[in-house]
Amino acid sequence: MKKLINDPNQVVDDMLAGMVEAHSDKLKRLPDTNVMIRKDAPVSGKVGVISGGGSGHEPAHAGYVGKGMLDGAVCGEVFTSPTPDQILAAIQAVDSGKGVLLIIKNYTGDMMNFEMAAEMAEAEGIQVAKVVVNDDVAVEDSTYTTGRRGIAGTVFVHKIAGALAEQGATLAEVEAVAKKTVENVRSMGMALTPCTVPAAGKPGFELGENEIEIGMGIHGEPGIEKTSIQSADEIAQILLNNILEDLPLKEHDKVAVMINGLGATPLMELYIIHKKVSEILREKRIHIHETFVGEFMTSLEMAGCSISLLKLDDQLSELLDAQADTIAFKK
Amino acid sequence: MLWDVEQAKKWIKRLNDKIQENKAYLTELDQAIGDGDHGLNMARGLQEAASKIANSHYDDLGSLFKDVGMTLIAKVGGASGPLYGTAFMKASLVLKDRKEADRNAFVAAFSAALDGLKMRGKAQVGDKTMIDVWDPVIAWMKSHETIRANELVDLSKEKMEDTKELEAKKGRAAYLGRRSVGHLDPGAVSSYLLFASLAESFEKGESAP
């Protein structure tokens, strides 16, 4: 393992310390926690919006803390859900009395820890609403299983819920628009190389020299199949086809596109992927309202990408366009 | 025969030892079908819990179980933290104000722990989770007047090994579907370690209350 770290068990703490030093104008760290909150939290008259999860997905989630997006991000250990006490501390710190929305990615650990924290906060008289993001079409959706994972499409939920909260909407309204975003966003990823959790010291899975995994999750969870390397056009086609099968779009529909790098993919390759994505959408006469290309939800040093499509109506596109000022997302 | 605070302390100490010894093994199992953090998380949480209770005095089993539960909830993370934490918290309610547990209280406490696991994890028997160890072990405890250490170890081991052939329906292994068959469930393995160390806490290795 070759990494720029001091101690594998201190990576999250060290990262947050550096982040606060770099961006003290935007965020602060709650003392004795791994919770990052807006510098001006709690913002009076505003619903608080919190997300979080395991670390290793930077800039998610602390990179989205700021005006127009998240009020707080709860950072777990690498690829491990944060604990309920930390999430509760975040809820308490950002609640202005108007309630708090928790944006949770659909993983067993995150679900349990956020639910426990929500129960604790409600017992203290804080209003809490939850929205669960499950945009990864690589996983079969079923009521009998854990269901679909939450991946890069979560960033759209942060943006849209955060924008409506910034306008002074109620908790119910912010929750409703977050759910609407979840219903309209789909993603799928693929990996070229694995990644190594610092404390584990070796890669979480193996891929051969010419092997890729289609549908890979952001923690290295398996996807649909391992296959041999193909051209960027073919890969873009496979990912987009799976998304479009699940998110029926008609001619003249409007979408936002996110081409997300998983941590070790050059921007060059992400743009090459987008060339094909935009070509396919143009052929289908689907209008791209805006395209986001870059690293939004990474997986340590994994090489690969994910594609997300968000189907927009007037409300969603207005909120997507609204002002945001965070480290990793500005409008 | 009764199970008291000293035995409970010995149990948690032995459990922590076993988890530390198996840290890499649990992580390896989890890398095969999960996200590879089970050993790391359990080792971090149990170390904290073991230190906490070693340095504290307890008048009753309930407060000891509560401390373990709270520590696991705060320190483990992932899914195992809320699951094991909830199990200990639920058991602590049954053991509240009890200096020692007789057989019935002992079984009631572990039965409450199982209810807590089911409530939190929403898993059923056969989903390839820790429930596949806990459910049959608790049923066996309920139906046996004498809980023998060797039988407890054998049964929990057998049920843990049985998870190898199951297809995962809950947790991250569920994403693998059929590909999860042929691998042990890491949570079932840590649960086996929990019951194996529990058996070691019985006096003279004979039987529980």
C-alpha cells in the first residue's frame, strides 16, 4: 500500500483537520466529532439538511456543506457508516427549530445508524424527516432484499433539497422535493481498478489486467458482470442503456447529466465518456439542461466512472440552477 | 449455578480477545462478500468496550450490558454497531438491577437481544446474516434446562458454517445474489465468536445457570 497518510487509523481525523484549515470560511468541525457543519449553522428560519456516510468518497459529503446545499455532513470511518451519536450531534447543531432532513444512501449500516439517530433526536423534540437515495440501477430492486444502493445521484438530492431549504420551505416541502429527486435520478458505475481501504492495507477486490466490472458500487461491491476492457463508447453505451431502461425518457424531456470519476480517472477519460453520452441523448432528442463532469462521489483511488441522469421538471431545474456555495459545488 | 458480573466481564474480555485474534480473518470474509470492514470495526468497538468495563465497577449485570451496548453503538459503525449495540441494550433491560442471572433471566436476556437484532436488522432466518446463528441458538437455550458450554459452542459453530451455502438477502452481500453462495457470512462468524466466548465464561467450562 502506497498512500499519502500518516497512520491508517487516523486518516479521517487528519483529513477533516486539513479541510477545516483550508476552508474555515465555509465550514467548521463540531468539537470532538467527525461532523462538519456550515460556519453559520444553525441558520435561523431554515430547515437543516444533513447527509453523511463512510469517508473515502470525497468530496462527498463534507465538500457539499455550505449555502444552498448541506448544513452538515457526518463523516464515518473509511467506507463505514458514521455512528448514531455523531449523527445526533449533527442534527442538534443544525436544527434551528424548523426541523432537519436526513439524506441517507441506501446501505444497511447507514440506514440503521441514521434511523437510530433520528429516533434519539425525535425523543429530544427535534422534528426529523428522512429520505433514502437508491439510484444505482446495477442492483436489482426488490422489497425482499436490501435494495438499490445510493451512489453519485445523491449529489443532485443534496443540491435540490438544499436549494429549497435555503428558500425557507418547510420540512415537509423539503422532504417532498428530495423524494421527487430520488424518484427521477438513476446512476450506474463501472470500475477499471480496485481501491485499498487504508486500515485494511490491501485492495478490497481484484480485477485482472484487462478486466473491468460493470455496475461496480462505490465501495467495490460487485455489479452486474466482470468483463474484458471495451472502448469508452461501448462502456458509455452499456451504462446509459441500463439507466434508460429504468428511467423512461421521451423526446424533448429535459435532464441533468453527471459524469463522475471514481478517484483515479483522468478528466480526459470522463469527457470521452460524455462525448458518447451526449451523442446518444441527442439521437433520442433528450435535452441536456446541464452537464457536470468531474469527481463528485469517489471511491478512494478506484479508476472508473459512473453516469447519472436526473429527469427535470420546472421545479427541479430551477432548484438545480439556484445559488450554491460549497467547496465542491458552486452555482 | 448463577451467571454473575464477574463472568460477564470475563465473557467480554474473551470476546474482545477472540475478535482481535480474528480481525484480519473477519475482514477477509467481508472483503469476499461485503465491504471489507467487519473485522476492523468489531476490533475497534470491542477494544473500547473491553477497556471500558475493565476499568469500571458494576453492581448489576444490566449496567454492564448497557455500557457495552452504548460503546458498541458509538464505536463500531457500519451495520454491526447498531446491531450488536441494540442486542446488548435490549438484554440490559432484562438484566436491570440483577447482580446475577439464573437460567431463566439468562435466557430471557439473550432472547431480548435476538428480538433487538430482528427489530433493527429486519432480517429473517435464511437471509445469510447473524440471525442464522442467533435464532437457533436462542431457541436451543429456551428448550434446554441446562445450557452446556460445549453444546453452545458446537451449535453456534454448526449454524455459522451453514451460512456458507445460503444466498444473501440482507446486508451488502445481498448485492452478490447467487455469487454470495460458498462464502461464510462475516456477521455469523462474529456471532459464533460471541457465543463461543460466552461458553468460556461459564464456571469451570461446565454450564450456564
